[in-house]
Amino acid sequence: MIDLYTWPTPNGHKLHIMLEEVRLPYRIIPINIGRGDQFKPAFLKISPNNKMPAMVDLDGPGGRPYAMFESGAMLAYLAEKTGKLMPKSARGRFDVMQWLMFQMGTVGPMLGQTHHFRNYTPRRIPYAFERYSNEALRIYGVMDRRLSKNGYLAGARYSIADIATFPWIRLYENQGIDLDDFRHVKRWLGAIDSRPAVQRGLSVLAEHRRRGKMDARSREMLYGTTQYKRRRAA
């Protein structure tokens, strides 16, 4: 059994989708990031970076509970645990790991900033708006070139690299992207979106997806000074 501490965000959806794809039993523990659950001492014991998702595998290595944070590491762990969505050959594994690192180091951080400066700042900041909107275009170009020659990011087969990247790319409208300009990305996005396990993963905590304007408390928890408060070890 996997205890998954999560919320319906792109990073949360990675793990929802992965667990549905590999058919591992899991239990959802909601971490409402707009209400500050990510700063509670019990959660920080599992995720010291105060970010979700995090998880505890109750049947971890050696049969003992094993806690993890960082979504990319969690995907790699679950792929190894189940023997699924990761190639057996060294070349294939490192092809997957390169594109997984591309998501963790580039796609997530840069598109996250694109979302912030295009959609969530109280006033438009032209330099930041243009910088991250242009970076989004660059990222889509990198992916489109790759997908013009491969069915999926790491090659011919669907893998954890695709699972990691998909939840960010499905929000292309928030990034100012016209998907018709990136036809290979569009084809890839549609192929993944049509997978039953993906649809099940996207439905997890769907009733809690943010709609409308963000309230003052949520804005403070996500973007204010609360996250920078120094916290003592439990």
C-alpha cells in the first residue's frame, strides 16, 4: 500500500497517473496547499522541502515503510518496484532518465514560472511575462523536434518521462501556447490523454481543483512570506 500525500496539481497528477498505470494500491491523503497543509510538522517529516506530492510505501525496501519526496524520484522508484514503464536496457533507461530530468529541471520549473507571471501576479510585469512566455515556446520547440522522430519522449514506448511531462503540457493554454504550432506535441498529448489510467489519475481529488480567483489566504500560503518562515526540526 502506498500512502500518497497530494493535491490536484501537475506534480500531484504525475503520481496519480503512475499509480493508476502500474495498478498499485494507494491511499490518498490530501495536502491542501492553499490552506497550508504543506507546512505542518507531520508532513515536513515526509517532505522536508514542504512540497507535495510525497509518499510512504508501507511495503518499502526490506519490507519496512519508506518515505519519499520529489516526484521524479518517486516515479523512478515506482518503476523499479513494479518493473513497468522503464526499459530494461542501460541505453533505454538513460534515455528515459534524460527526459525525466528535462521535465524536473526545465519543464516544471520554467512552465511553473510561466503560469505564475502570466496568470497569478497582481499586476503584469512585462520583463517576466516575456521571458517565461518565450521560454515556454522554446520548451515546446525542443519537445516538438524530439517527438517528430519518436512516438514518445524517450523513444518508441511510453514511459515515466511522458507521465512526468504530460500534466504540465496539458495546461498549454495557461502558457500562451497555440498547440497547432507544435503538431507533434499535439499528437503526443492526445495519445496520452486517451489512456484510461491517465483519465483515472486526473480524476483524483478533481473536486478540489481551484476554480475562479484565488483568495487572499491561498495567495499568502502559495506566494507570500509563510513559505519562507524558518522552521525548527521536529
